[in-house]
Amino acid sequence: MSRVGRVERTTKETSVLVEIDLDGTGKVDVSTGVGFYDHMLDQLGRHGLFDLTVKTEGDLHIDSHHTIEDSALALGAAFRQALGDKRGIVRFANVSVPLDESLAQVTVDLSGRPYLVHTEPENMAPMIGSYDTTMTRHILESFVAQAQIALHVHVPYGRNAHHIVECQFKALARALRYASEIDPRQGEIPSTKGAL
């Protein structure tokens, strides 16, 4: 069974191509024009063991918002596509990942119902290179809306903005990996409703 998603999204603001293989080895080819965001997408692919391609050309002469947002929307749609009917998946996962002084706790339910709860330390540095740190929540909102999953991300502490954001992406990668894995004991869709 191939669990691959491919989404192309073109607007007047951006052109995005995303491909994801949930059963990959962590091979990543990412280029959005936003260096730190590329670094975070690399974390997502490598720590999720997803083969991930993201190619985005956006209106960076305005700012990075549209480029980041549209990449996240396409990534969420590709992830949902790759999951298929979700037959046999584990469905739930809960992961904590530290990065030096920062800690991220991520819990996911591949439920078919989009919902995000997100908390992180306030008063973070506003920028990491050309990456606006307030975009982290918006990335997660956009991804969740298209992937149709319930996602809780909590960073109880951290000082360095780079570490605070990066541990969230690493924890998200692991949680998505574990929740989307095939459970050898589960041959059905893991829901009493019979659908997710």
C-alpha cells in the first residue's frame, strides 16, 4: 500500500508543490526561500521519517507570510491525502522532545476533526532570520485545517527562540510518525464510528 500525497497549489501570491511519503526514510528536499522555515521542514521530514519535498515560490518581496502559510496548507492537504482512509493506523500519539533548555509536548489525534491548542513562552524574540516567530502558531493552524487532525502543542518553558520553535517541529514530526504508523494488530479504521 502506497501512502503518498502530492499537492500543487497556485495563487497570485505563491506556487507550491508538496510531496510526502509517510513510509519513507527521512529524505528531504525543501526550498521555500525562508531559510529557518526550510530548516523546520527538514526537521519534520527527518524526525518523522517522511520523504518530503516542498518547493515554494512566493511573494517574498512583500514578506514571508504567504509563502509560509501556503506551504503549510499544501503540506496538511498532502498529509491527509497520504493517510487515505486511515485503515490500520495507530491514530493517537503523545511525544515530548527537549532541545537544550526548551521542551515541547505534542499530542495528536488523526481524527478527521481539525482542532489546535497551542501554547509557548511569551516574549520570544520576534524574528529568527526572516522568520517571524508568531508564524509558528499559524503554520500549525494551517496544517491542522487541511490535515484534519486534532493537535495539542505545549512548550512549558524555553529561552532561546530557535530552540523553542525547533523542538515543536521535532516533537510534531515524531507524533505524526507514531500516530500514522500501521498497527499490525489493527486491521480496521480505529474508530467506533467506522470512519475518521
